[in-house]
Amino acid sequence: MATPLVSILIPCHNAAPWLAETLESALAQTWPHREIIVVDDGSNDHSVDLARTFASRGVQVVGQENRGASAARNHALRLSRGDYLQFLDADDLLAPDKLAQQMKLAAATAGTDVVLCGTWSRFTRTPADADFTPQPLSADAAPIDWLVTKFEQNAMMHPAAWLTPRALAERAGPWDESLSLDDDGEFFTRVVLASYGVRCCREAVTYYRSGLPGSLSGTRSERAWTSAFRSLELSSGRLLAREDTPRTRQACATAFQHYIYDSYPRAAECRRRATAKVAALGGSTLLPPGGPKYRWARRLLGWRLAKRLQQWC
């Protein structure tokens, strides 16, 4: 049997300060049978020129007009030949044996249509910053159970932590190019639902770069909040279409309540729609998150005014 090929797919937009480190982490993979594809999404810095310096080491670089990360991932996916897909944002990092560890688990679960995740942590300057706080979604779980945990705890799995069999990605369909914020949450909801289940390879380590000025994940524009609402609307709808029970309805209501708290005071229309979703799903007992000072202000002033004061301070 031929050794499976892993495609490492990297969307890039104005990532010149971090791209070289990301590409080095991809090239350092101990899994030998791989291809690396960078799709530059209309960068106006020197990302393309930098990426092309890696061409002699086997990195394929293509460009497109600025259409967003999801469009860049879809472009890379169309160009790829791999049996497994590693999506890697242009500022994140893979541990050298990340793919090898997950491919070992993939071999042990061959034929069961599972999607693989791993251990990950945020970092700001260097990987040494990562503290690897346990993540609730880094666990083996059936598809519905995994999504209930995601919605109830407002949890995430960053894209690089996954390794996806190509057959599952094709069954789930392409990335939704109308989304910006939380496009990965919507895509991997479909992948998980198309799978037999999630299997966590704890030895497969990735690093999620956080705190970058202007990063998409840190964007809180009206457009971004609209995308986040639409992503949640699509994802919750797919979960309920698979299993419409008290536990899934409660999980979805809680997810919309998280959105209401997180987006306030922005996205008034989306918050109105989210409030209607919460009511239609049976309500949520979730309280606004915050530390002791915030909780004191919330009891005294109400959560909306307390959050405004929190943002001003």
C-alpha cells in the first residue's frame, strides 16, 4: 500500500512577518510524504516574494485576487493531491512530528472515517509562551457529543490542530466563502458531522499565534460579527437537523447566548435574531462571563451597562 500523501494548505494575506517561520515548521515535518501549497490572497506586502524563496524546497506558491481566507483554502484544496489535508494559517506553527503522530493514529483507525485533532495552545511571541492549558475539545468524541461540548462551552479548535481525510472533506463540501470570522467553525462542524467521530492525538502539537494587530480572529467589525452569527446559525441548524433533542437545543441556545454577550454592544440586528433563537430553543440560563469586579457591577447595574463600563476601563 502506498504511503498516504498529506497536503499542507496555507492561505496567506499580508503575513510576511510570520510566514517564513510557518513554512519552516511545515518543511520540518518528519512525515516524509507531503506537499505544501501556499495561496496568497492578494497580499500587498512582500508575502508572495518571501513564499517564493521556498520554491526550491518544494513549496508551491500561487496567487489570487483578495477574496478571503476561505476562498484561498478552496483554491489550495483544488490544487492539492493529498489523501489527508492539513490546513495551516500563515502565522501558526506545527511541531515537527505533528503529522507523523496523527498519521500513526490514522493508520490505527483506517476505514472508520474519523477526523483527527490534537493538542494546541496559544502563543504571542514565541512557542515558548504556550502553556498548553487543557482544551475541552481535544478529546475523543462522537460527532454530536463533540458539537454539544463546543456549543455549551463556547470552545474552539484552531484549524491547524486538525488532520482531515480528504474523503471527509469532500463529503462535507468546500469552505463557505461568504464567511470571514468563524469560517473554520462552520467548515469543521460539517466535517465532524460527516465523520464517524473525532479522535484526539495528544502527541500531535500545534501553536496558535494570538494577539496580532488586525488579525481576522481579533476583528470585531460589524461584518465580522455578522459572519460569526451566520456561522453559528448554519452550524446549529446542521446539528439540530441531525439530532433535535433537549440536549442539542439547550446547547444551541447556550451558543447563541454566548454570542449575545460576546458581541454586545455591536451587531444589534444579529443580537436581536440571536435572542429570538434562544427563546425558540427553550431559553438559556447562561450568565455573562466576567471576573469578580464585573459580577459585582452586573448585579448592581445589569450586564449591559456593566459590560460597557468594563470596555471603557
